[in-house]
Amino acid sequence: MPRPRPFQQVDVFTDQPFLGNPVAVVLDGAGLDTAEMAAFSSWTNLSEATYVGQPTRPEADYSLRIFSADHELPFAGHPTLGSCHAWLAAGGQPRADVIVQECGAGLVRIRREDSILSFAAPARRRTGPLDDVDLDLLTRALGLQPDEVVAHQWCDNGPPWQALYLRSADAVLGLRPDAQLLDGLFVGAVGPQSPGADTDVEVRAFAPGTVGVFEDPVTGSLNAALAQWLIEAGLLPNRYTAAQGTALGRIGRVHVERLGEDIWIGGRCTTLIEGTATI
């Protein structure tokens, strides 16, 4: 039988309500089966919904299942940060300074620094430059001239991102995506801001939606893979801030920092809805 369960809807990668990327968080997923989780996730009409549960591994603080509108995800960035924010706000007590989330991708470490939550970027499953056929398709699909692309790379860390580093943030904001050519692809673009801007780069992400292609407001997984690529390649420093969502009227801010062997992807979170969901 359905019953009330504690619920929050959190705006992620922003401290300004309605200007980040929202996630629905069910704080008690006990007893729900996969079909019930999938049905509620689809009903929310958000890019993702999550379900917090008891961990099965002793080193984890909680478990998390993550669903898009039509399938379960082993890991996703903004749902991870939004769920951790909701868990802490609901009284969750981590075992140590670093919070540990158990999910389909394994154990994900999350740290708190002032008002920013950050996750350690997961390892990429595929790297290396795109081949000529893929690169030609992406430049045509985004309305680019070949000389506007400075570098390109596979950035697959679950979602199979294909990424382009462009000459400028203006080039990123000027993209003209062709939904037919982008159908079924995960594509990211990044470019440096002009001097004096309050962020270092501009990012856009295009991914398969329930109908065609959609632009994601702020994307943790893409920013994680971009940071690993661009810092290693010397194209960006060990610490920088990315803007994303500008083209959609959002003010997403992703804080990136390399510490030792880890790259941390962080942002602020704001709870906008709190109550119960009957599932």
C-alpha cells in the first residue's frame, strides 16, 4: 500500500531558487520496488529522482538509487549532490568527515566545505580524441566551423559524453543544435570566458530526452569528465568555476578543484519543496 514518505525537491548547483537543476529526493525508499520508483520518477517530470535507503556496505552512510524519466542510472552528478544535501538537512549523520554514498556505480565520496558539497569525479570509461567521422557530425550538428574546435575528447564516465573545447564562451553560447543530427548522442561543449568574467568557462550539455534531444541545465557528470580531461591536458587550472545553464536562463555554477589524485565537482544546493510524497 502507498504511504507518505519524507520528500524534498532540491535545486542543485545554485544558491538562487529556480536557477539551478532540480532533483526530487525520496528520503525513505524502503520497500519500493524498481517499477514503483520508475513510475514516480517519470511522474515528477524532472530529469532525475532519487531514493535514499540503508547501505549494504559498512563504509557507506546511505544508499541511493537514481532514475531518469525512463531508466535507472548507476551514477549522476546533480542527483548525488542534491540527495546528500537533503539527507543532511533531514538529520543524516555521516560516519566521518567525508560522506560516502553507495550507488550503482559503487562508493562515491562527498565532502563539505562551507556551503558547497562536492563529489569525487568517478573514473572515465573511455577517453581519447574523437575520430574524424564523429567530429564532422558534431560540428555540423552544432552549427560550428571546424576551426572553432580547439580540442575534442571522449569523456565517457557512464553517460557516453563526446566533448568539444571551443575557442570562447561566446562560441558555446552561440551553438545552434540540430536535434535530428544529435539524436541519441551525449554531447558537451566548453569554452573559456572573456577576462573579467565571474567564471572561467561556459558549458552546455545536450542529451537524449524522453522526446528527442534536450539541453541539461547543469550537468555534474559532464563537468566531472571535462575537468579530468582539461586539467590533465593543461587547458584549465587545478581550480576553476564553470557556468552552465546560461542559454536556458539559469545561473548554474560548478566549482572544480583538483586535490592530489582527486578532482572534486561541487556546488551549492537549495531546498525548494519539503514534505511528504505518497508512494
